Amino acid sequence: MHSHIDKLYKIANKPKRIIVGLMSGTSLDGLDVAVCDISGCGTATKCEVKRFITLDYDDDFRSKVKTVFAKSHGSIETLCLLNAWIGEQHAMLVNKALQIFGLSASSVDIVASHGQTIYHCPKSQHQIEAYPNATLQIGDGDHIAVKTGIITVSDFRQKHIAAGGEGAPLVMYGDYLLFNCPSEHRMLLNMGGIANLTFIPQNASFSHIFSSDVGPGNTMMDAYIQQHFVGQYYDKNAQLASKGEVNKHLLDELLSSSFLFQDAPKTTGPEVFNLSYLAACKKQAKCETLNHADTMATLCDFSASAISDFIARHTKGLMNVHVYTSGGGVHNPLLMTKIKQKLSVLNTNITMQSIGKLGINPDAKEAVLFALLANETLCSDSEFLKKASDHPHVTLGKISFPD
């Protein structure tokens, strides 16, 4: 047996594993690094987040990624170079985080890397019969493994697509393991660039849950700020949006997107919800000259409306529904207020609060979930998933050794 395989076998059989989960979202704000102490697997999984930090990307990183991000055409050479370069950058940030935490690489069993999404393209979007669902995350796992000296599990989404899924959202696997509850219906709402959620009915088996993208979270608001305000990357505390008024004509056009009317589960990305979509809707609504504040107020209401409508539609008639929020959107007070207000009208039986109430830092949740997926890759026989006919029940991720 090769020494690498022997080491992997020993890690899988440890009573507890230290797994560092990494998440880099479409907002390009930074790399989330969560050090997780994980024991068990499957429905016996227990996870404690020991350390968490977001290490900000610099302007050079953002500008390089934006040359290929969510673009249907571009330089193949640049894409090739960035795959290796981002892997090295993420490895450097992992090493920096471990130094901040006072941890050695030898104390970590596994790094679980989501990578940087460059393009997400389910068949419902590209509509080319000859091609399947597709997605691309770069930041090669071999580079991370070699530069950190830690076995790395990466590229989780490809197997999901190979098994018939759309590669997203993957959060339902970890959400079910950690948050299944016998006493309440739970909606786990994550608002990154795109908003997604997992619905876990009260005391549900895995076959009864579903996870889906909902629509835009922060992506259009962030992109608008970055386009019009040099050096700003988001509307901090919704300062600009709070000064504006919602333009109903523009809101109606934004809410006419065919994606919002598709049945769940479904996936989307900035390839669909972007500034080009905003420009087309402004033209249709005859409000091309709408000022910045009103545009941001309308974009915020658009995200809130899409999210609240989706939740209300899928919890109709249910009592004791609890929505737990995470992701960058929780730091937008106007977005949070609008979602709560809209839900209070649509369904009075819904309670909304931070996922911090369940013991997980709302900023760390997605990084933690990829640590859980890596743990399943190592330890689980996935028998509990095989009972779920509507979800691919496969081992996710590719394993890279450090030497």
C-alpha cells in the first residue's frame, strides 16, 4: 500500500478529524477559512468550528478573476494560468490562517477547497441539447496540497453533475447532517452572491428535503456598486439603498425573469443575474436614467422579493417554520428587514433568525459545509443518501496528495 493511501486510511479511522474548509464565493470578498473538529459521519456527524477567519482578497486578485468570471467568452490562456495561480494564492492564505491560529500544518488532517467559481451553466441555461449541465471552479487542489503540505479534497461539484445533478446547490448534504430537527420545519437560507436554501421538514428523512437556488442575493447590488463607485465593493450597511425609493416598474421587470418561475430545485448564477440584465430591465421599464440610490433600493427589494416569495410558496400551510440565515446578506440590514416584512405578510407562521442560534457562525457556514463534504468523502458509505431517489448519492471531491 502506498504511504499516501495508508495515511488516508488512518485519517478516515480517527475518532476525530481536523478539516479546514475553504469557501470563495462569487462576491470575491475573500477566502473563508474554517477549522472544524469533526467526528463520525452520516447522520452521526458532529462538528465544532474551532477557528474561523475571512482573509480579504486584494484588488489584484479581484481584477484577475474578473477577466474570466461569468464571461461566456475570454482568454483560454488566462483561464489556464489562473487555475494554477489561484491554487497557489489559496494555499498561501491557508498557511497565513494557520499561522494566525497558531496551528501547524501537521495538526490538520484535510483541507476541503471549494475553489473559485468561474462559470456555472446548467442545461436549463445553455439549452444546447448535445451538452450536459456544467460548472467550473478553478484553484487547483494539487497546488494547495503541495504548497500547504496537507492532503486536499477539492472540485466537489463535478461528480454531482456526472451523477445527473446540476452541481449546485450542494449545501443540502451538510445541512441535513447538522440541522435535521424533530420539532420544527427548517429553512436554511444562505445569501451570498446568489441566494440558496435548504428546506428540511420537521423530523424529515433525507428523501424529503430539497435544496435550490432562489435567485440573486448580493451579486447585482455588489456589481452595481463596483461599477459606479471606485474602491467600493458593496453597499456597506445599505447606506445608499436606504436613501432611495423602490421603482415599481423596474421591480416588476426584474421579477419577470423566467428563472423565478422554474420549479425547484434549480440553479443559477451571475451569468444570468448581472448588470446586463439590469440594463435590459431598465430599458424595458423606461427608467434608464434612474439615480443610484433608487436603483440600489430596487435591487435590494428585488432580492428580498425573490427570496420571500420562494420561501412562502414552499411553506404554504405549514406551522412552526423557522428560517435560519447565513452568508454576506445577513450584514445588509435593509435586505434583512425587507425579507422579514414580506414574509410577515405572506406567511405569519414563519420565524426568521441567524443560523448563529444553531451554533454556526453565519459567515462560516459554507466553508463548514465543504469540510463536512470532505469528511463524507473519507468516512461515509453514504447509505443514508441511497434512500433518496431524487438526489445524486455519490462521493464528492477529488483527493490531492502533498508529494
